[in-house]
Amino acid sequence: MLVDVHAHFLHSRTPRADWHERNVSRLTAGARIGISVHVASILGSWGLTSPIYFPSPRDVTVGNDALLALQREHPDAIRGYSCVNPNYTAHARAEITRCLDAGMIGIKLAASRRADDRLLDPIAELARERRVPVLQHIWQHRRRDWPGQEASDAVELCTLARRHPDVAFILAHIGGGGDWLHSLRAVREVLNVYVDLSGSGVDGGMLEECVASVGVSRLLWGTDLTMDTGWAKLRYLELLLTKDELALVRWKNAARIFPPGAFPTD
Amino acid sequence: MSGRVDVNAFLGAYPWRKVPGTSPEALTKALDRVTIDTAWVTHLPGLFWRDPTEGNAWLYETARKAGSGRFKPVPTVHPGLAHWKEVLAAAVDAGAPAVRCDPLYLGLEPSGSEMRALATACGAVGLPLVLAVRLEDGRQRHPNDRIGELAAASVRALIRSDDQVRLLVTHADRGFVEEVHFGSTPDEARRIWWDICWIWGPPEDHLETLLETIGIERFVFGTGQPLRLPENSVAKLDLLDLSPGQRAAIESGNLNALTS
């Protein structure tokens, strides 16, 4: 069993003419890697009619609908995060409820609002009620604002996580850019924050630091935009960890924080 | 024996963060782990020294001690220093497969007169010149590590500066490769090789696209280890539908044209 906790799909109402090929490529590569379930999100229209990281409510719904359709098309292989924009609180909560009722298993927060902002509290509260994790897009050690996103870093995510100790938060793509060591130091003592290993970074020493900082019981395997780097990290973990430890990272940790029955064999 | 050759590896400590596995013994274990027969190695600390060539003697000796052709030294040449032609001649004498010069790390203008002189000299002695676009993701670098990334324009300028020089460019992404390749004449493009370590696999499939649009003969196997996990470059190839011959070309065969 192998769960990719950080996947994305595209749809026809995005800027990408090759959206279908990219979706097929993810599933094909996933089969080769041995991915059992892709837990995915769609960030609105991926920039076509509203910004990727600031999706309009209408685009949020369109994107989530596209993901629900993919989930129905691939019921064994795809699960969804409901992507929402926390600036539209009522819409966000309604969208989460709608998507979870339709079979999604988590909440995706990109970079529409800083993670420590009080506007995220109603969403975190709903996550607690529905017992689903929140995948938070993270810039590892954000030293300034970056164009196109109101990115958060690990310190800001930990502020939110401390306010909601009964919710599992997933710190996105530790290898996705920025100072991962800063993030690992920040989340070490915040036990309801899990580290997603995805991202294009395959730095020597990063996985050792992940294990040393938060332990194998808080690591989740994923790919994001580069499945080759995900596979590389998995291969390295096979050497670094025992069989039982590896199973935690491959799927058992995910099975613990996602709703019961989210994955076929848990 | 796989025949796989890693053209992009380093020995020695990195100044900006803790990196495990930088010793010759550790690199040998990593090569065994991912079934790489030979690594082209450069002395990493030297890239940050005033005279990077002071690391070359250690590099030659380490490669010699390793035996069995496990390491092939790629010494650094600094064309801004008075003795650079001697360093280049020593590389030829030592049987180095290539020499390296990362101009921005050495404080040189990437396509300035010193680099052009080096390109011409490399062309004259038949040694490929290795340049890295970057060593780390720019988003994660140490706050005091402000060395710029190599520009595609600099590679175009260097390949145009001499009609014999051959370049091996490492750590380039798809956009960089395309900009240089299609911004060069066919003859110029035929004298540039690219390592695969920074080119994305699925679902974006940048590597698959480049192999189709630019040609499989332009690409060689490189990892950037130990700064990067060598497993990544192997995984990239494992995710492609390559014939055994195509895979062998990338893993070693294309080096014949680069080094002959």
C-alpha cells in the first residue's frame, strides 16, 4: 500500500491544453511507482479565471467538481481534498461539507490567507467535526511575501495547529522550496503537524533530518508536481528505515489521520 | 556492472549546509547503492576557494586511490589565475575526462574574455568544459549565499566563442535547455550535452519531451550527488519507456561523443 498525500489533477477549464495528458501521466507513473491512492486537490481554474492561490468561489467549486468526477471515474485510485479559499468563509464551509459528503477525505488550503489568521479557525473547526486533515501549502521559511500567493510557513502553521490540537495538519511539500530545516525545527514539538515529503527537492540529508526532527510516525509520503523525486525519496527511505517504519510513511500514518475507510485496506 | 556513469558528482564538504556522504568512501557506497560504475567528481570545497585549483591535487590522488576507474577527476580551472593553462595541461596529462569552471562561483563574468579564452583552450586540447547552472534550489539557499545562477545567454555565448569547444551543462531545467538548444545553430547545439538531474519527470514529463524534441543523444546521466539523492536520476529513467539501447545511450553511450 502506498498513499500519495499530495497530488494534483487538471481539468478542461484551466490554461493547460495538455490537461488530460498530464492527468493520464500521473496515473500511469503512479502505477509504475506502485501508488495505491492519489490524494489530490485542484486549485480552482489553475489561473484561468482567478489566480491559482486566490481562487474565486466559483472556480473553487468548478475545480472540486472536476476532482469529484475524477474520483468517481477512478474510485480505487483517487481521493480528494476539498480546496477552499478561507476569505469566503461561508462558501468555504459549505464547500467542505458538500465535498466531504460526496466522498472527499480532506481539506486543502493553498495560499489565499496566512495560516495563523483567525479566518482559518472556522475551517479548522469543521475539520475537527468531520475528522479530516488539513493540507496547508507551505513556503519553507518565508522571509518575505512572494508574488501570487499569501504563503505561510511552518511557524504560522504551528500557530494554527496549537489553536486546534485535535486537528491533523499536513505541512505541504517539505522538499518544495525554501529552508526545510527551518520548518523541521519549527514543527518538532507540535505533534498534530505532519510533514509531507513531496516536492522537487531531493537534497542529501533532508530525509535524515525529517526522521530526526519529527520521527517516522509524523511523515507522509507524497509527490506534488514531480513524481520522479517522490520515487527517489521513497527508494532512499527503503534503505533508511525498517520495514515497519517504512509502512508508516508509505500509508499507515495517512490511514491514521484520514477518515476511517478512506483507503481500501485500512 | 551497469556501465552507468554519473557525470555530475562531488567530493568534500559543502559550506552552506550539512550534507552527509561527502567523503570518498561514502560516495563509493552511494555509487554501489544505485549501481553507478563511475562518477566524474569535482572537489566541492574548492569551488568556494580563492584558488579552486588547490583542491585538484587531492582530487587526482583520491581518484587514483579509489582504483578501478570508480572516480574520474574533473578538476576545476580558474581562467582568471595566472597558472590556468598549466592546470589545464595537468588535467590533460592526468587523463581527466573534462574540466569544470563555474564562473559565478569564481567571481568571473560567465561569457567574458577569461571564460572565452578557457573555452578556446578546452576546444584546442579536446577537453569538454563542465558548467553548472546552479548547485541548489534558489529558494532554499543560505541567506549569505548570493551567487547567481548561470544564464542561458552565457552558455549560448560560450558555445559561439569557439567552434571546437564542447560543453557539458549540469543542473539545467527544461526551459534553460530549450532556450539554449533552439537559440543555437545545429552545429553549436551538437557540441552541448545536458545532464538530466534537474529535469522534471511525470506528470509534467519535461525529460520525455526534451528527449523527443531535442534528441536523446544530447543527454547524459548526472545526479548532483551528494547534494542531491542519486536515486532521483535513476527514477527519472525508470519512469520513461526507453529501449535498452536508448537508456544505455543516456547512461554512458553518449559520453563517447562528448569525450572523443
